[in-house]
Amino acid sequence: MLCKGNLEILKELKRRIHIHHIDYDKKNTFQ
């Protein structure tokens, strides 16, 4: 079972991954 701490970690990971994908898309767009 997920405790509150794990949920916060998952949210943070998803946020970082989302930002990473945006940066990746920008790099691909500007190449």
C-alpha cells in the first residue's frame, strides 16, 4: 500500500518527468 510519503514522491517524479519531456520536445523542435 502507498503511504502519503510515497504518493508525494510519485507526484514529484511525474512532475520532473513531465518537465523533462517538455525540454526534450523543445530540443527536437529546434533541431
